[in-house]
Amino acid sequence: MTKEERHLWYDFLKTYPVRFLRQKVIDNYIVDFYCHQARLIIELDGSQHYEEVGLIKDRIRTERIEDRNLTVIRIPNNEINGNFYGVCEYIDMLVKQSLHR
């Protein structure tokens, strides 16, 4: 795991009341974090994900995963580093919305 993935895992998701898994295999992909109950996937993205090739690969990957009726959110690493509390609030909101559907 990257330092941002470790931060999100150990400081939020590991003890979150709704269970998340890390490094979950879905189809031919390994996703960063997966919550079965909320049908939510969290991907943390470094700078390579914002280059042309990375954007194309991520779009294809997201489409294939979302075909399984899952939601993929992508969070830039700089948000983990600069707005960790806001990221946690955002994830919490998405999980709660998903569980109330």
C-alpha cells in the first residue's frame, strides 16, 4: 500500500462501522478499498492517473467495474494529504446514502 492508502486504512476505514476490505480482487483488477454492503469502491490516485494513458486505463477499468453495479470513487492522493477529514466525511456520506437506498 502507498502511504496515502495506509493513512486512509489505519486512520479511518479499518475501524469504520461498515466493513471495508483492502486490495480486493474484482474481475481482473485489484481495487484499493471495497465495501460490499455499500457496493462502493475507493481508488486513491497518484499523479500517474492524471496523465493521458492513466486516464484512459482508469476510465476503462471504472466502466468494467461499474458494469457489476458497483460505484467507483477516485480520490487524489493530495486530498488524503491535505484534506483527510473532508475525505473521511465524503466516504461516510456515500456509504450512508448507499445503505439507505
